[in-house]
Amino acid sequence: MNSKFNGTHRYDDIINLPHHVSKTHSHMSVLDRAAQFAPFAALKGYGSAVDETARLADERLEPDESQKNAEE
């Protein structure tokens, strides 16, 4: 592998540096960090609208024999 660093690996210059700690921002808790990646409802109310439509569709009655004969 040709490297622009004359034979060194790409990150050899920074691999042994200490971990950066910000002087201006406090450390974020694990819960706050996880909350950044939590799912959210982009379309509020959409799920309940779909559930209601499914409920109404399930309540529809199948036509009985007399209704089937009337349609033919």
C-alpha cells in the first residue's frame, strides 16, 4: 500500500495521543447519548389511524346468501 506518509500507516501519527476531553462541554451521560438514536414518530397519529382503519375493516360483515344472490 502506497502511503503519502512515506511508509508509515495512515494513523500512526495520532494513534498514541491521549483521548480528547473538551474544556467547554461536559461529558454526556449514556442515557442522553442513547436518546439521540431513539426512534421517533415522524408522522404523529399515523399509527393510530392505521389501527383504526384495520379495526373498521375487521368489523365489516360478509354478505349473507340472500345478499350474494341479489348481486348476481
